[in-house]
Amino acid sequence: MPDNEYDAIVVGSGISGGWAAKELTEKGLKVLMLERGRQHDHIKDYKTATKDPWEFEHRGRTTPEQKKKYPVVHRGWAAQEAVMDAWANEEDCPYTEVKPFTWWRSYRMGGRSILWGRQSYRWSDMDFEANAKDGIAIDWPIRYKDIAPWYDHVEKFAGISGSVEGLSHLPDGKFLPPFDLNFVEKDVAARIKEKYKGNRHMIIGRVANLTAPITGRTQCQFRSRCWEGCPFGGYFSTQSSTLPAAMATGKLTVRPFSIVTKIIYDKDTKKAKGVEVIDAETNQTYEYLSKIVFLNASALNSAWLLMNSATDVWPEGLGSSSGELGHNVMDHHYNLGATGTIEGYEDKYTYGRRPTGFYITRFANMNGDKRDYLRGFGYQGSASREGWSREVAELNIGADFKEALTEPGSWTIGATGFGEILPYHENKITLDKIKKDKWGLPVLSMDAELKENEIKMRKDIVSELIAMFEAAGAKNVNPWETYYSIGQGIHEMGTARMGKDPKTSVLNSNNQVWDAKNVFVTDGACMTSSACQNPSLTYMALTARAADFAVSELKKRNL
Amino acid sequence: MDRRELLKMIAVVTGGAFIGGELLLSGCKNADTIGGVIFSTADISFLNEVGETILPATSSPGAKAANVGGFMKVMVNDIYEPKDQAIFHEGIIKLNDACKKAHSVSFMDATAEQRASLLISLDKEAKEYQENKKKEDPSHYFTMMKQLTLLGYFTSKEGATQALRYIAVPGKYNGDLPYKKGDKAWATS
């Protein structure tokens, strides 16, 4: 094989790209993984991960210079001293906001797999059937039975901890032992169960942190600093998990600083021949050829790459024949909920910093419940005792004030909702024909917003949580809401959806681009609806499933 | 992304935001920092004494031992916007003037009792000001000093390991740890 030829090219090294590289190499393919950013080596490059709090010069805060350089990241909690190096350079990589859109990107090896929240939930048939039942958008081309064995497959390798609950809407998986709810959360969960007659479930968050060691990785050490990178390999990331497995095959080549600008389409074979790459450091362009291409550049960038691969056959981009490419942008809306205090339990405290909290599973619009909007939401939160940053009544300065602050305060409880966003054709991304990035490439233009269904749901998210906390005996229960615009859920998806019909979808049931069958899109772009569960586990499962299909098709010489 | 950071922030949202940590909702409205404000060694000693009055040495070291004055210098220089920097620097003078007015002695020459009674009244003044100010108005200088004292002290090695309990690698979790009055809080959450 010539130097620039591979069996498969994987574009992107985040959660789904890492899975594609692992699965394809383990099945014997020679794979090139292209990452647009720099290397970021496991452990060695986790520069802050073992620093003590006092070793952070600004104790977590960011500077006015950083605020100016990273205005989008500063729209929320993502802007913290320890992780500022992780974010994409916003000056080099701008985008256009027709409507407010928050895009938190990490352009380096491993992508957002280092930073992710690790919450890992299966979807159920309620989710896969929702569009068809509600007459919304198009039906998913798959059902739970199609993906279930692949959930098994990825959970076992990634290491997902969780409790077996027997809930049909949130199927159990191949779990490591669960983390624990703390004493107060257990009482709150029991009261919610009683008050709502067993129809509401507050469970421990299912999370990609190890509660037992698996090959090459140590179990979670309860430091809760995951997003700085874990020196113990205690959670799933490309670096801790899929990359070492792919490298071990001897079949993976990784090329950093490789911005894929185009998929090279061959009109005669109606397939992709490979990709064109611009070196982010030297601006040189290169071609790499392969039998198959996996797009795992993240939902919006995978759609960008397809759009930027326009030819005279497909002037709106590869995969654009349905008119749906770049449309149906979804996310999960959140950043609102409630907080309260829990009286008593002064003789209870916790040890260790748990990397997850509680999860209240969906209850709206299911099992006979009916709302004035479609779909539903879950909540993530925790109960804990207040620390030194609390107010102390009647004390303002001095020895007594200080001594009071050295002890834990009252128990508080808080949570945020995570709500489903429907797929709207008019919520879209397009190429901005005028604005260019540092490399002269067209940038994305975002034009998406929450609509009536989501706005109604947001009111319900707050009022239901207040009711549940009060039912559980919490006092001083107050709503809270901070800024949200689409994208800020960091679950952007839907821009190259799967479907049964090439006229209304970009991908088929095996994540193949209808218009170029050796191109697979298995990141968030492929999603036909958003459900309300955190989506990464589903991307992992769909990637492994598509990789298996791709290799079997290659063997049958169908690709 | 690790939304546990968000959950930690819920507390911040309810407890009042950190000065200099305002979320910018759109674009950028910062002027470039100009290097016009300089902390002298005397300023840092002064701020250490303010800090020590807020969090004095008890069974654990006080704010001065943790050099919160030096910490305030770094934070005001590096993190504060120019308008807040100016208020902070003016605040040093205002605090000293208030001390002279109340006790006829400069803050550095005042007794511990005089310092404490002054800061109690300034704390009251600052709280009232914060509650009534418009959102876009700057914070009271004493709110800045107190906030930086608390942050600087409880995240310092002295504060985190002696006033509080710090364990870098807990290794396990216990959600039902017995607690008795007097047990110290954990330094990190």
C-alpha cells in the first residue's frame, strides 16, 4: 500500500472517533485517525491533574484576557483555570450566530472525551419510537433490539457503573457496581418514591467511572477532577481506553494537526476515495485514500465536512440530496432547576468526592402521564453539606466566624433538568459564505432556537422539581435558572440524521451516507431525535455497530 | 463536560457571584488592562492585617500566615476588571480613613479590638450596599476584601490543611460518614 493509503480513515479522535479506530483496527483494518488539534498524551499531558488547590495561581478563576479570548466558553461554568487549555481557540475558529448558539469545542487529541460529564444512559424503545408515535419529523430506522447488543459491547469495555433498576424506559446495562447515593439522598429518594407511589425514580447516576479496575486502568479514586484528565485512568476517555486498544493492534496511525477539509468523491463509483487534509501548522494540503471513511468530528463539524465536500453532483454538499443535511439541530436544554435545604442530619457527612450524583429518570408523557407538550426530561443533582463559602448568620468577621466556617454547614440539595429538544427542520446550520477561519475555510452559521414545546417543558422542569423537593421535605426551595442557548447542553446533534428513506434522511440504518455508501457518520450528527438522556453512550454503541457492519460489507466486497 | 462543576456553581449562584467572575453573556466588553495600579509592600502588609482581622489565628493559622495580602494582589491585578481594581485600591485608603475617623488611629496602628469593631461596621455597611446596589454598579470594596480573604485563606495550604481537612486522593467514598460537632469540613468538594 502506498504511504497515503489506508483501509479506513477516521475523522476525529473524540468519544466516537476513538471507538471507530478501536473497532476497525481490532477487526484487522489499517486505519488513519485524523485529529485537527495537537497531541494530548494520557497522564503525561494532564498538567494540572495532581496540583493542589493552592497551586492554582487564580484558584480556578479566569483572567480578563482569557474572557476576551474565549467569550463563548465564558457563557457558563466551562471557563475555569484548570481547563482553559482544553478549549478551541475562538479567534482562530469563529462561527456565526444568526441566533445565539453556544459551541464548546476542544480541538486536541481525545476531543471532549477528556472533558465529558461521563453520564451514560441507554435509550429505550420509548425513545426510538417517539417520532413515529408523535408524528414528529421522521421515524428512527432502528429499534432498541438493534442497538442493545452494542450497548452491552461498549459498556463492558468503557466501564459503566450503575444500579440495576428494572425500568423499561431506562434499560439496565452491563454495569460495574454502582456508586452510592449518600445518606440524605437515600432518604430523599425514598420519600419521592413513597409520595409518587413508585412512579418517580431517583437513582445514582450511571457513569463511565470505574468502580472496579479493568485491564490497564485503575478504579476511580474519588478526586472528582475528571475533566483535567485522570492520572489513574479512572474514567472512559479516548486516551485511557479506546486509543491504547487501537494502538495495541499495530494498525493505527494517528495524525494530529490534520484539518480534514473535504471528502474526495468519485462520481464513477459513487463512493468516497479518501479525504483532503490541511496541516494546521504548515498549511500544506495532503490527500489520504481509503476504502471507507468514518466521520466522527462532532455533530456540527461532521456536517460541516459533508457540506464543504460539495461537487457538481451534490452542490449543497455530500449527503445533501434529501435537503436535510445541516438541519434538525438538537441539543438538551438545561441550566435550570431548584435548590433547597434539608433540615437535620447534622450527624451525617460524606467522605470522598464522588464523580456522579443522583439522576431522576423521566416521568413526563409516559405510563399514562400527559402534559401540554411532547416528550420529557430528567434531572441530575446532588445533596451535600455547605462549605466555607456560605453565609453565617449573625457572624461577619473574627475568630467565631472563622471557626464556624471550618465546620460543614447545613445539608442542601440541588439539581438541573435535562430536557428533550424536538427536531425542527428550520433549526439548521449552514456554511457562512463570507466569514473564514484562520485557514481560509468557511465557518458554520448557526440558526437554531428553542420553540414552544421546549419553553413549556422548561416551566414544568422547574415546577416539578420544586414539588418533588418539597414532597421530600426540603425547605427554602427556590428555582434557579442561568443562561442557556442551543448548544450549551454540549449535546449538539441531528445534523445528518438517520432514516429509512433517502428522500428525508442523510444516513441509512447503518449510518452510511445514502449518497456515498462508504462514508459513515456515527457521532451526534446521526441522531433522529434527542431523547433526554445524555447521548455519548448511544454514539459509542452506534459507532461499534456501524464499524462491524462496515467491515462485514468490505469483506463481502460491497463497499 | 463535567457538569458537577455546574452543580458546584449552583451554590455560587445562590450565594452571590464572585467579583471579577461575571459571566459575559455576549461578546466582549472588556477594556484592555492598563498597568496603572500597583500594590506596594505596605499595601500587602495592610491587606494581610485586614485578612487577619477577618480570619484571625485560632487553633489554626490566620489569614496573615497564608499571606492573603499577596493573594489579593495577584487576584486584583490578574482577575479584576480595571473598574474593580480602582475601587479596590481606593478601598485601602477608605478603610484606613474610616479607622482614623472611628478610632483616631491608622489601621496599622490600631489594636486588634479597634480593627475588629471597624470591620464589623464596614461589613454591615458593605452588606447593605450590596443588597441595595444596582446590578451594574460595582461592588463595595470591603466585599471584595472579605471575599478574597475567604477564598485565599480556605484554598491556601494553611487554610485547606489546618483549618479544614484536605485529602488529595480519597480513594473511596462513604455517603454515611458519622459527624460530630467540631469535626472539620473537607477543603474540596
